[in-house]
Amino acid sequence: MIPDNEQVVLHKKKVISNRKIAPGVFYLTFEKTGSFKAGQTVAVGVVPGIEPRLYSIASGEKEREMSILFIVVPGGFLTPRMAELVKGDTVFVSGAFGTFYGTKEPAYWIASGTGIAPYHSMYLSGLTQNKILIHGGRKLDSFYFNNQFQPFFKEHYIRCCSQESGDGVYEGRLTHYLREQQHLPPDYKYYLCGSSEMVVEARDILIEKGIAFDNIFAEIYF
Ligand SMILES: Cc1cc2nc3c(=O)[nH]c(=O)nc-3n(C[C@H](O)[C@H](O)[C@H](O)COP(=O)(O)OP(=O)(O)OC[C@H]3O[C@@H](n4cnc5c(N)ncnc54)[C@H](O)[C@@H]3O)c2cc1C
């Protein structure tokens, strides 16, 4: 949700590129609206006067440009329009806000679908020490950025695929994977990002397994 007591000012920015990275999924890059902490969000629109939607910043803190990762929601207002954007088009983007940001502390980064975006930003911003990345997706092509994550995180990168099977991929939902874990370190932070269905279920599992509520951080997309 866009913060209530904060006037969200949208800046006119030029699209630099719009890359389709999987079926219906795009990596949109535009001129930066200012500095941010990896994990934060921006509001994005394509038409002035129409309420913008929120997107996690997917690019690194030090990059010159800013990027988001989005999936086209069938029948949605903004995402089918964003999919059509090409270099030189205009987007309306706010400054960064939100408190879901990464730190150097040991943590589990847990995502479903495009909820991987803030961790991509944290990864590109050098917050990777003592991190375990768990990504849930329906199909094998849902593991966006896996060619960066796999060689880097190795056995600390767990892909959970609910509808297909593949080499080195856990077969089943990420919540099943979490349930199966015998020991989850209580002194780690647990970041959850994605659909409300995943976040609520994963949070319950973590609490059942003895993780303190204060060590769980959530960003819910829809
Ligand atoms: C804090 C925050 C961060 C977000 N970050 C991202 C991000 O990084 N990438 C991203 O793709 N989306 C992200 N979202 C979701 C995004 O803001 C929009 O809701 C989404 O892109 C749909 O926009 P739309 O205008 O096309 O659809 P709308 O016309 O706004 O909505 C259509 C319907 O689709 C539902 N919906 C929204 N997203 C999805 C989805 N992924 N799958 C299925 N149904 C959905 C909505 O709840 C709504 O009922 C984020 C949301 C929040 C609150």
C-alpha cells in the first residue's frame, strides 16, 4: 500500500530497456529517481492521474539506473501496458520507500514468484554474506535470475517447483520445503516476499518451528 500520510510524488523518467526474461515476465529499466536501500519499493505508473502500482526495486543500490521485475497480470490495468514499453517511452516513478530492506546479518531470503525482486537488489548491493535463498515457482522457467544465483549461492539457493520437476530442483511448494526442515536457526532473520497466501503460510510454519515473530519480516504483493 502507498503510505497514507506521505504524498507520493511521481517523477517523469525515460525507459532505458524492457527485457522479457520469462513468459509474461519483464525486467524494466528506467532513469533512477534517487538513492534507496536494497529491498525498498517504488510506485510506478504509465498514465498521469491513474493510481500507480508498487514494485520492489530489483536493481542494485549503486547502479546508475533503476529496474523492476514484473509479471503481466491478465486483465490488470498497468502490467499489460508496462509490457508494451520500449526504450525512450515515459514512466512516472516515485522515490523509494518502505522498511523491507536487507542487512548484513545472517538471514533466509524466501520468495514466491516475482517476490524474488528485492533479493536480487540485495544480492547486487553486496548483502550476500550468510544468506540462504529459497525461491518458489510453479514452472522451471519461474526461477528468475537463477543463472546469477546458482553459481553464487550454490547449495544455499533452493528452488521449489510446484508443477514441474528438474535437476537440482525441490519438487513441491516452498512451504512444504520449510515444513520438512528439522532445524531452522533461531538467530537468523527470515524475510518473506510474494503472495499473501505464501507469506501467511510460511510465517505460521516459521513460528511453529520456534522462530521469534520479531525475526520475521514480510512484504506482501497481493
Ligand atoms: C509492496 C508491494 C510491492 C510489489 N512489488 C511487485 C513486484 O516487484 N513485481 C510485481 O510483479 N508485482 C509487485 N506488486 C504487485 C503490483 O503492485 C500490482 O498489484 C501488480 O503488478 C498488478 O498490477 P495491474 O495494474 O496489472 O493489476 P490491477 O488492475 O491492479 O489488479 C488486478 C488484480 O490482480 C491481482 N494481482 C496483483 N498482482 C498479482 C500477481 N502477481 N498474480 C496474480 N494476481 C495479482 C490484484 O490483487 C488485483 O486483484 C507489489 C505490490 C506491493 C503491495
